[in-house]
Amino acid sequence: MQALTILLLGSLVLHPARDLVEVETTHDRVVLTFQFPSPLLKEVDRAKETFLEISVGECARSGSVGRPLLPVRKELVEIPHGVTPTVRTDVVWEEELSIAHPILPAQPPVLKFSSIPPEFVFDREFYHARTWTPREIAAIEEVAIMRRHRVVSLKVSPVQYLPGEGKMRVVRRLRVVIDLTPEPVATSRGVAQRYLTRHSEETMAATVCNFQRQAFSDGAIGYLIITRDALAPELMPLVEWKRTKGFHTTLVPLSEISAVPTKEEIKGYIQQAYEAWQIPPYYVLLVGDANDIPAWYGDSSGYPTDLYYSTVDGDDIFPDVRLGRLSVATLNETNSSVEKIIHYEQNEWSSGDEWLDRAYFIASRDAAYHQIAESTHAYCTRLARQNGMVCDSLWTYYQTGTPIDDAFNSGRGMVTYSGHGSAGGWVDPRFWSPDAESLQNLDKYPLVLSYACLTGNYTSHCFGEVLTRGSDNGALAFLGSSAPSYWDQDDIFQRYLFDALFIHGFSALGDIIEYGKFGLANLDDSLSAYYYEVYNLLGDPSLDIYTDSPHPIVVDHPDLIPSGSYSLEVQVQDSKKPVYNAFVSCLTDTISTAFTDSTGIAMVQLQTSPGDTVWVTVTGHNLRPHRSYALSAPTGVPERPREISQFAPLGNDPNPFRDETRIRYYVPYRGEVSLQIYDSSGRLVRRERWTRAPGYHSFVWDGTDSNSSTLSSGIYLCRLEISGISLTKKMILLK
């Protein structure tokens, strides 16, 4: 309730270096200020005529087929429930220009089915009209609900065209006012708070121009798994791991929904969980092929889709949960898929992890359109390399690059294909389902992004299913289309998806895909709904995608805590630097979670009974998972050393040691702790400094110095200091 009041009473958001420069939200209006640069005009020849191609700043371009292709800017704007939005504009600055050639007409989207360019379409009659188009500079196109947030899609047209007279008006500075009437009703924000998660807020912040981050963004994460009954036992390791990781996980066999549930009944169950559960699902995983869990058929595409299992709030195409499917038919396939997910998230690979920071791109040899795939891959390659990934490719048109099977078998974290396809595999170059079955990439399973026709049509035994079902080979997850796809739209989708990963910092697979689809919806494009339907994820939507070898982390927390209500301080460091946004889970009979702040500290609120074990798990993007535990004191409060000097080492175990030893100590009050390790000659070989909360702590020493060099056998002295008081402990290292 309070968060909504803050949002509506007044907020000012600045957008530097963007066409949208300012957004102001008050209780009765939202005001958006745009500042557009001068248009860029380029002469192009089509069908033996000369046209002008026009672009303005960050605007997309839109138009009916055969009619002028004009710049448009679309923004999602959050508004309260219970109001009617109306739009008015204030043109602060505009220019009128005369042009010598007609503006280029929009053309039909080009399917990837054919290499023959479609016939050029030019509506000559429309170009003789003497009325300005479009008529309105700004308009609200639709209202949507995104996980209880109400948003409108605002379309702004900075260029109006008078084709019969060869004139155009260009708006350079514009104020758009969205009036909200009647006054906002007091709809319960407390209810909406249940739907907040860190990931959902990050997605909203990147897509909704006036979204305000909330103070309670450590919201619990719900995870719902719906499966064919016979497959449920194979999913228990996944359920336990997700709970350990911090997700409130519920496994539901289909028989709990009905004897033979229809797709409508399954959606109804998801919707009921979303609306009624204390912790609504944010992730939903369907387990079973289309014979077990039926596909929907898209309103826009007519092809199989899982989209409508995820649209449970409002009558729109925007998903309210992040959804994926393990399209498996047998116990072995289910077990294989589960093992791939767990091994990936727990870093249990027999082949090491050097392959995770490698991305591979495959471009079509289509004579007319190969350059679209190549330019898109080049854009994505540049982003990936800027973020430390190693990239290679196969440019099929030029017959240069790494062969597909070599890339898979040597290990790639991501594989991206753009070209022709079918349900049986990739067409140019040819790489079919039997080729996928022959891969030898044990424990090196990539995320596969397939921008091609039909490779994700899971109602048949499709290419994506073959890759994800492989027991000792194949893919971790697969994004592909169940229908014919299009060159330009695939290009936009792919670019936005890589923007999500490398510019906006999304790492959960479901959020990455959602932002990619948002890129299409944010264009004035009739195919946006089509793309929401046909591109489906065969995999776990909660997967955090590695773009680097996992970084080892150092986690500190008290080993012994009071029973009852307690705030556990967990500190996370990576290479002696604080880790921001690490996810800390504490598991007892219940799950308690928090994210680390900029200092690397998470405060987890616990309620324990005497003798409880608190299992602590820390995960995060490109981090090696950490697992440890704390004990709840049977007497309610841990016994403390009698004197402050007793804070220092209480012992190390084992001692002597070969690989590592755990140094345990007690801190009576919050303060800076200094640990120094000296060799027998008195030379300082290792120094650590931390700020520690009161309680029992430990440090694992692996027998290395401050430069991570392995030390030789011998006697070492551990010196621990706090507030000028110190104590020394002797340790013996054996090699």
C-alpha cells in the first residue's frame, strides 16, 4: 500500500542520452518529455524508383504494407488500477520539411522458408492522399497487467507525412500527458507485494519507463513444477535442490489437477496458485511432452505454444510467470534432464568449466539474406566479447569457421543459429537430429538458441527435443520456434535477448527470453504476438546462465546462533571484494532468503528451534555455489568465552592437515578482525581482514599464501586480532 502511494504521489525519472528524457508521475497524471534528434534521410532505389528511408534517434519504424514506413517510439507506462487513461500532447518544437521523393513503403515480413525476395509492394493511391499520416502524434494502444502491475502501451509518432504534397512534420521536443481519471482507488498494494521478486522488479525496471523499485524486493521466489505422475519420482532431486537453493518449490502430479487434465484445467491450476498461494509461483516448469501436457495453439500463429499457460493476470500476451517445459517422455529422459540442470547449477562437471565462457554462432548460407544473420551475430559477438566471452563462428555462405560438431564436442556455453530450419534440424548448414544424437559433449551442455523455422515444434519429435533429451550429450536448454520464423523479426529478437544478458545484466533464462520478446512487442509490429506464441523454451526458466567460469567465493557467517528469532548476517566475497546480488538461502523446516547488498552482506531473518541445523546456500551469476551450515544453540544463546581475549582461535580442524583446515574463532561484538599466518621463520605469508558480526566464525585455509601459491610443509602460526587484542595458534601443514 505504501509503495503504491509513493509511486502515485510523485516521482521523477530522468533518462539521459535517450529520446525519452524525463518521466514525472503524480497522483493524477504521468508526463513524458521526449527530445528527438533531426531525422536522417537516405535515398534508396526500389523497383526502379527512388524513395527516402527515414530514421529518428532510437525510434523503430512502422507502417502498413505498401504505405509509408515512419518512425515510432513505444513506451510501457505504469498506471494505477481503477483509472481511465487519456492522452494529450504539447508540441514544444517541430519542423516542417519538403522532400523530393516519397518515403519508403513498408514491406511484408520475409519468411525463412524461401530464398526468393517477395514482390515489392507500393500503394500508389495512398501516396496521392492530402491528409497527414498518422493523424495522432501520441496514442494509447493497449492496457496490460504484468504480475499485478497495470501498464499501458504508449505509441509516439515524431514524424507526420503529407504524401500528396511531399511534406513532413518532425517533432523535436514533445510533452505527452497521460491524464488519470477518476482519482486512483485504494487497491491493495499489500496484495501486489506478494508478487514482487528481485528478478521481476529488474525486468519491470528495464521495460516500464516510470517503474519505481520497491523497498521489499527480496520477495520469496515461488517455483511450481507440474508433471506426469510417472515422472514425479525422477524429479525429487530437482525439487530438493531448488528448495536448498532458496526457491519455494511445489511438485504437482497431473492427477492432483484432474484424472485427465485438459490444457484449460492445467492453466486454471497455475492461475489459482498465482492468485491464492501465499508465495505465488514466479517460475513454472512443465514436465512431459505434448501427449501428457497439451500444447495450446496460438491465436496469432495457429502453431503450438506454451504461452497461454503463463498469461494468468489480465487479458494480454505478457507472461506473468516465467515458464519452460522439459519435453520428456521416459524416466531415463527425465533423469537425464534433471541431472543436466543440477550438475550445471552445482558445477559438477567431469570435463572442467573452461567451456562456459565460449559462445558459438552459426550463420545461414542463404544467398539473399545471409548478411542479416551475419550482422546480428556480429552485434552479439561484440557484446559477448566486451563481457569477457571467447567467441567463434561458422559463416556458412563463405564456408569458413568451426564445424558444428567440433564446437559442441569441445564445449561451448552458448550456441546460436540463424538460418533455415525444420522440425528435423538446421538446414544451412545441414545438422539434423541424427547428427545431434551423435554428439560427444559429455558434461559440456550449452544453451542453444535456434532462430529458425520449426526446430522447436515439440508436438512432433523435433530437433530441440533431441538435443535436450540426450543422456550424455546435447543441450542444457533450447529456445526455438514451433512455426515458420522471419528474418527481420528473428534479428530483433536475438539482439534484444543478448542486450538482456550483457547490457541489462539479466542472467535467469526466463527473464532473458522475456526481455527479448519485449523488444518485438515494443515495436509497432503485428508479429509481436506471433513471436510470443511460437518461441518456446525447452528447459528450466530459472537457470542462471554462465558467461564465465564460476568464480570461487568466500562466505562467512556465525557457526552457532541463538535459537528463536535471529537475523543471520552472511558476508560474501569474490577475490576479496564484496559480491553484490548474491542469493543467500537458509533452509530449516522453512526457507528464508535475502540478497547481498553492495557491501556483500545479506541479513536473513530466521526463526529456529533449539538444535536446528540451518543449511546455508549461496548462489549468483557466474559464482561457484557455496554450501555450509550453522547450528541453533540448544540453550537458546551460544555460550560465549568469558573474556574478550578468548575471541581468538578456538582451534583448527584438522591439525595437522594436508589440503585444508578450518580455523574457528569467536567474536564478542561487531568489529574488524585481522588474521595473519606466519611460517616458522616469522615471514608473513597470508593476511585476511573482515568485518564480523558477533558470534562464532570460521575460515578455511587451503595452505596457500596471499598470491595463491602453494606453501611447503612445515609449522605455521595463525595470529588473530581484534581491537588490539590477539592470540596465536600453531598449525602443521603436511604435503
